[in-house]
Amino acid sequence: MPFSIKPKLFIVTGSNGAGKSTYRQYLLPPEFSYLDVFDGDLFYTRKSIEFYKIHGSSKEARKQAEEALEQEFLRMVDHSVTQRIHFAYEGHFTGAGAWKIPQRFKAEGFEIHLIFCGLNTVTKSIKRVDERVKEGGFHVTPLAIQNNFYGNMEMLEKNYQMFNSVEILDTSSDQILQVAKLEHGRPMFSLPADEIPEWFKNGMPKLYDIVLAIDS
């Protein structure tokens, strides 16, 4: 889609272990690939290690890391909004509170674009996270992984119309597969119905029906 001169917000979301962090710089449109996508999990992990070295207490380190993450993220949001500069971040949107940030950007006149990375099963999501932890990555409990797997899709179904564009990607394999794209709630691209992943059909049935209309 052609981009206007308005400042842009890009959000990368989806299943845990879906490659949001790995691919995040490649998921943005080429003209915005220079943006540094803020990764809250990575920031939290680094701060946890930093505070643990200071206090020697995991509980205190986690507490201070959470506070530091919130402060830094809100600082970056405020800076982007007040300076009217492009911003990109990665996160989950399973609760209503998480939607306040994109709503704020939209109210401030930003274009908002969402990129959703999905996996075919919760089991694969858990396995990917376990592999990441073995390499020193961020740990997520199986319950949280399951909640994010379904909750992100459920909330996107309720809020997709607020975005200038929504791009659905499948990252179950080693290659990124574009499944569908909507602009202003209207379908612009979709794989043929028999090639659309089951997780998208079952997890976002409303959006599935919408993107199928592209061929009608």
C-alpha cells in the first residue's frame, strides 16, 4: 500500500516462538526497515541480569526489571507521539489494557499497522520457546504461551478495523509465508482457501471469512 506522510506505528505480534524477534527487522516495509523494533522481552531479560548482579536476588531483579521496562517503553511512546516520529514495537495483546497504546497513536493521527506472526500449534510454540531458553533466551510458562496463542488471535478479531493494515504471516516453517493482508478492514491479499493454515481458519474465523471474499 502507498504510505501517507503521516507518522507510522508498526506493531509486531503473534505466537510465542513465532520469530517476532528473529524476523522483526525484516517484517517492516523496506522503507521503514531502519526502525529499531522495541523488544520488551529482550529489554526485560537484559535488565533482570543487570539487577541480579547488583542485588543477588532473582525476585528483586524481576521486580526492578518490570519497572524499568514499563518506564522505558512509556518514555519511548511519549517521545514518538510528541515528536511525531515513526515507532515500532513487539508485544502481546491478550488484555484490553495492551490496546491503549495503539489507540493513543491512532488518536494522535498516526497510521497504525499490525504484523501478526502465527504458528500452527501451541505445541510448536512451546517447543520453540524451550529451544530459545536453552540458548539463553526469555522464558515463558506453557500457560502463558497458550494464553498468548489464542488470546492474540481473539483480540485481533475484535480490533482489526482500527488498523490501517493487518498482515497475517505463518512462520511455522523456516520461511515466512504471507497468508493474508487487509487494509482498512478490507481484504487485499489472501492465499487460496485450501492453502490457508488451519490456525488462522480456526483462531480467527471472522477474518478468515473476510479474506475469502477477495475471490468473490
